[in-house]
Amino acid sequence: MKSSSDRTEPVLLAMHIGGRWVDGRSGQRTTVMSPATGGPVAVAPCGVREDAREALAAAKEAQSTWGRTSVAERTRLCRRIADLIQQRAEALARWITLEQGKPLHAEAQAEVQNAALWFRLAAEYAMALETPLIPVENPHKRAFTLLQPRGVYAIITPWNFPLGIPSQLISAALVMGNSFVWVPAPTTPTCAVKLMECLVEAPLPPGVANLVLGPGPVVGDEIAGHEATDAVAFVGSSATGRTVAARAAGKPQLLELGGNGPTVVLADADLNLAIPRILAGCTRNAGQVCSATGRILIHRSLQEPLAERLSEAMRRIRVGDPFEPQTHMGPLHNERTVRTVEEHLADASARGARIVYGGHRLQGLPTPLYFLPAVVADVPAESRLHLEETFGPVAALIPFDDEADVLRLAQASPYGHTAAIFTRDVARAFRLAECLRVGLVNINDNSFPGDPRVPRGGASGTISGLGRRGGKYTLLEMADLKTVVLDVGGTDRSR
């Protein structure tokens, strides 16, 4: 492999607490391995609860001053951070590929640009946010609202977008006047450190931005539940999200959790349009996305042509060295993820599903994490591929006969993050979109949210989380709305 992948000595990482780079109190370290090369990427400190508490104390102390800075000053710093990210774009993209595994040219470079965009959008929206003067009954009173910082944020982020997701949450927290303690996924700490270096160089005042590395059940648990934490933002699995929510009970929470489609392909769908978009939604980041296009509800009359043509398109997906320009899909991130995909495929096969293409590990590559994407037909409604989040590159085709079938199958899974509908009938598409219990529906596109300005998040009654992120909505989630009522005086004081 090329360039960064040829690195033989792992980098030595540190945490950032109270304006200083520190090794952590325990002195223990862990070696981070690359899913792409199998070699060591970094040696990271293994944080403990005392490190998290120290970071929270630093954030608390800094908050009193940071929360009073002007919006203009905070937006200036966000733009400066965006500039620094773009100046280091090539190196940052290579770190993402080496440590997370996604293809450098096809995906990692775009993630870096999106990370910079999040900081620019936060600055743009913060300067445009307005709150209303509210009409009230008493003619002598005026009621208006203010957006104010919530205080110290606990930010906990996953490994699938190690630069993009943290950048969105951190930029919103900062521009709304919050200090924070950030715990990234323990398998992608180098990406976190490289982003933190941009924040430090901006420069942010000491204690405003704190980075604690270590296992989530230790340091993540500490910052979620600690009394010094005022609010929590978490992106990750539904199972972990439930734990975080319980620990943070009573605090404002932004939780973006798991997803499982569905993508609905109606009988009148344009397959020439649907197939490349479904393919992209299924294989992006090797399917390791909560909004991946995996669970495909397909009209029975279209199942065979879709399976055949999607398999043909899937054969052109090049899986391999993620540093090569021609590569479409790199390895899955870890062994646990691969095993889940294998278990879901085995379960579907045992229940009568047909693996039309792929669905196995590739041999002769640096790690056993490279996986050939799969097309699976006749997937039973009771299978794990249909009901659970697979988090891998699998297109699972579940046939249906009528619209009642669509709604029954769609609601069978407990997830409710995103969905997609392919049809030529606009009225039918809108009717279905209103009925699907998800936070976002794309019509005639795959299930990815797409534009960073649109809100996304879990629907009520599902296990996909609460709150919204995207555009101005992330900022609004990270501020308190305060109402002020002013008595302006007058002769009639009876009301």
C-alpha cells in the first residue's frame, strides 16, 4: 500500500485537557491497528474516569468566560478551524483511510471537505439565527426569546465517520457558546487528535475543547453521567445509546442511533434510476452507515430483474487497497462488524433466502476484513437481515405484493432513521412518505440524507434516537431557549 500505509512506526498520541496535551493518569496505553494494512497506526493513552473528571472540571471553568464571548468571535474561530482542516486535507484523508479503512479517493477526501463545511455552516447559521418577539395579551408587556449556551457538553462519537460526525457536533457546540469534553471511538483516536490539533491552533481558549481517549464504558460513561455535564450529544449504536440516555437522564440529549432502511421499490419504479443509487447506498463506507440502503422492499414483479441487474452492477465494485484510486470499497472496520454481517447472511440463508451474489470475505488481502458485497433475494420478513441493523454491504431484497404489505414490512423493524421510495407516482410517494415512521424520506434516491443542511434523526417510537442534526437544527439542539418578559409600564395595571 502507498504513502501513509507504508508507515512502520505508530504515532504516539496524547489527550488534550485544560489546554495541555497529557498522557493520562493511568499511564496505560493501547495500540491501534489498521483495518486496511493490519499494521499498527498509533499508540494511544487509555483514559480512566479521573481523566474524564479533570476534563469536565476544565470545561466547567472555561465555560463561564466562553459562554459570554460574542457570536461573531465564535464564528470567526469556526471559520479559522475550517481553514486549518482544508490546509491539512491530504494528511487528514490519509489518516481516515489508514485508521478507519474507507477508500482515500472515493470517500475519505470528501469526508475531510465535509468536516470543514460543518464548521463553515455552523458559522453561517449562527449569524443568521433569529428569535421572535411574541405577542401577549397584556399591552404593557413584551415577551421575547434568547438562545443561550447550555454549558458543558459531553460529545461521544463513532468510528464510521471519525472526522465528519465530530466536526458537525463540535462546530455546533462551539458556535452556540458551549465548552465540551469529547470522547471519540477508541479505534479511531488518531483522527480525533488530528482534528483537535486544528482546534488548538485556531486557537480556542484553554479548557473550551477537551479530548479524552479511552474505552467508552469508562470515559464515555463518566462524561455522560457526571454532574458537571450539562448536556450530551451521542452518535452510535442503539444499544449504546440506551446506556448513554440512562446515564444522562434529566439532561438535554441529542442521540442519533442505528437505522435499518427501508428502501421501497414500487412496481412502477425506474430501475435505470434506482439501481445505481441503491448500489451507492449499499456500498458507501462498506455499508457501515446508519442510513445505509440495505433493507429493500421490492414489488414481487421486480425482484428478479432488480436482483440480476444489481448483481451485475455489484460485480464492478472494486474491493481492495483503499489507497488505490480505482478502489470503490475498502475493508470493514473490525472483526465484530464482519461477523455480524456473516451471521445475518447465514440466518437469512437458513430461512430460505438466496444469496445471488457475493457475501463472503476476500482472500489474499492484508487483513481478513475485506468483504465482497452481497445481493440477497427472497429475504423472509422474520430474518435478521430484515429486522436488525446489519451495518455491512448487503442489499437484502424483501418482496411485497401491495401497499398494505409495504407498510406492514416497513414498520416490522424497530428502527426509524431514514427511508427511500422509488416510484413514478408522486402522489403515491408522498402518501407513503407520510406513513413511514422515520425521520427522513428520500424519493427517487437512496436512503442517505444527502445535503448537510437538511435535518435527520430518529422518529418517535423507534430506537433510532431523538433530536435532529443537520444545518441549523444541530445548533438549535445545542442551545437553551430562554423567554424574557418585560413590563414596559403604562396607566392600566389591571392585567
